[in-house]
Amino acid sequence: MRGKIKVIITNDQAEVKIPTGVRMLVRRCCTAVLVLEKFEDPAEISVRFVDDDEIHALNLKYRNVDSSTDVLSFPMGENGVYDTNNDTGAKILGDIVISIPHAISQAERFGHSLQREIAFLTVHSMLHLLGYDHEAGGIESVHMREKEETVLTQLGLPRNGSYYMGDE
């Protein structure tokens, strides 16, 4: 029996109107990753939509990187051990912060919808919250990409081409 999944979504940017259905899509992405990973406990995830200035400030503060980025993940657990919300018993997995302007730019660059880009960023970050890391490259990076594409395909959002951006 799967535990209840609570996804708290806040829109902290005013640049872009969030398309109808995106909040439900984000919830579906979070749930799909937890199902894929056989995470059975009740879980809480926070997702924030921000602008480039806000994600730039967070990237500088927490990663010492002086630039904006598409998404940041703030895992609350380590080695599969998570804080628990005493009121609900849910495992607090962490926070996902998505730059909506950055997501729009990437969707255009990769030739897919904003919905698919937000879904990709959510799935990618959920895997980080569960302990996956691609920073060092190698096999873990490959496994992470495979899991991302598995979830997106299950949600009806398969990759529609290459992410290769080289000269044509």
C-alpha cells in the first residue's frame, strides 16, 4: 500500500502565467518517480516556480555558482533517511525550485512544449531528492537519464528528438 503523496506547489514569479494543468502534471511526475523507485512511505515534496533572478540568488547562496540555472534540488534526506512530518508521518523529501523563464528558453531550444520541460525538470529533481547524482558523470548519470525518460514516456511525454545542440 503506497503512502499519501503531498506536493506543495507555489508560484513565486509573476513573469509568466503558469499554463493550466501544469500543477497536476508536476504532481503526476512526483508520484511516477516514487512509484518507479518503489518508495512506499507517505511523502511530502515542495515545488516552487521562480524567475531567473531568484534562482540565480539561490544558486549563488547554496552552490556558490554566480548564474541562473533551470532547476535546483534541495534534498532533505541522506542515504534514504528523511525527516518526518510529525503531524502526518510523511517523509519530507525536499524542495524543487524551477525557473519558469529558463524552462521556457530550454523548451524552445529543444523543440518541445513547456509542459514537457517542466515535467523533465521535476522528474530530474525528484531523482536528486531520492539520492541520485549525475554530477560526476559515468554510469550513475546514465541510470538517471534512463529513469527520467522512463517516467516521461509513462506520462505520455517521450523525448521527441535529440538533446544534441551541435552545428547542423
